[in-house]
Amino acid sequence: MTVTVLVPDDEGVAVLSEIPLVHAVRYEWGRPLPPEAAKAEVLVPPMDSAGDDIWSDLPNLKLVQLLTAGAEDWVGRVPDGVLLSTCRGAHGGSMAEWVVGVLLSMYRNLDVYAAAQRAGRWEQLPSDTLQGKRVLIVGAGDVGRQLRRRLEPFDVRCTMVGMSAREDVHGVDELPELLTDHDVVVMMVPLTSRTRGMVDADFLAAMRDDAVLVNAAQGPVVVTDALAAELAAGRLRAALDVTDPEPLPADHPLWTAPGFVLTPHVAGAVRGVRRRAYLVAAAEIARYAGGELPGNLVRGEY
């Protein structure tokens, strides 16, 4: 039996049309749905959508397949009985690259040299190195594992932390002791009730002097005022791709904080990202069309 899937762009239609037993139908987000919506079992929202109320037009909906690894904008909005699957595995490499990039920039003074180049100054300064650093990766999912795989060739010693302990992964209850022993702390957790505000004043105070906090997760994972206070004091450094609030207001003190790198939520915004997302989505939808549960289902507390 053929499964009708609503897809928001032509690229997605092309990829999903190659799956046996799948009928991909193009629709436009925010506009009236096509007649096929009445029998559609799967909805693929656009990457930048946020769980709008379209459910009454989808009476046969069984699965919402996201193109993003995060599901916080959808949890609690999808009707009861409808499965929700993420695109975990599509974006981990890009996110990990961003973390490696900002750490190299900070330790090797690349921003200082860029400013010197613009000013026409030949300025040689001593720099630090990633070699031998201890990096605490908070979030042991796909993105965290991708980061570890990229950091270890730099002779970095990585420690993984998950919401619960398992083989080669520490539990979050061990964070107070782990924070004092690491040079870098990278946040790569989903935004849930347990992770919102996780990086608060106590968390930051436990980090060693001159340590670097990197947030590649979601802005509300970090208590912004607490981080701003540590940066202003010069005790810690940080790199953020996400902020709370977002976008960061023009008069916010973080803009001029010392030891701080900020990018505007672009860690995963690279060429080919949509294609990679659709390949993961296609695999999830193929499982569903074949009578199996998708592998990236959101279960329990997200």
C-alpha cells in the first residue's frame, strides 16, 4: 500500500520519490494544503517551521518527519498518536566542524591576526594549542560523537557526558567533579526541562580558570546573565552559536565581552545541508513505509 508524504520543496520530492511505496506530494507551508493531504500519513515540515496548527487538515496523519536534529519546537504540539521523528545524523558533522573551528581560532589567536591584517600590522604573538587539552562534551548523541571523532586527531582528550551513565559515558550527576578537570566544556544537548538553564552560575563557577565554554546546543541551555558576568570578570572564555535571547539585542553586553566568539546560529548552515537532511529523512520514511518504526523517534522527555 502506497504511503502519501507531504514534502515542502522540489528537492525533497525528488529524493523521496525514489522510495518504493511512497507517493511524495509537494505543498507550500502556510498556504492551503493540496487535496492529497486528506490521505497523507507523513508530513515533512520545512527546516525553519515551528509546529503551526495545521493538524485539522491532516486527518490521516501518522508521522511528522523533521529535517532538523532538534524537536523542541514540535514536542507537545504534535497530536496524540502521531509519531515524531528527527533528522539525527544529518547535521552532526557540520556542528562538530564549527566547534573545532572556533576552538582553533581562539587558541591560535586567529581573530587577533585577522584584525592585524586589516590594520596592516605584522604582529607575532604567542598562542596556545589544542594539543593536550581536555574537552568535556556534554551531550553524547550523534553530534557529540562526531565532535569527539574530529577532536581526537588533534591529541585532545575527550570526556563524554550523557543524561545517564553508560559505557564510556558519564552521567550528568558527575558534572560538578568533571567541570574542574577540563579546559573546554562543549554543550551539545537537546533543549528539555532538564537542560534549560543547565549552565547556570554554579555550573560556570565550577569550571577551571581560563576554561572555554562552547554552546552549540540551544540558547536557553546557558543562563546568559551568569555567563556575561564570568566573561566580564575575565575568568572564563566562551564561544556561542546560539543565544538567549536570539537574536542578541544590539545593546547586549555580550557583544563587547572579552574572550568571546559569537556566530549567528549558523553552525549547521553549510552547503548541501538540505540534501543530507533529506537522505536521513528518506531512510526514516522508508522504514515507516515498510512497516517499521523510524529509528529517530522522539520518546519520553525530549
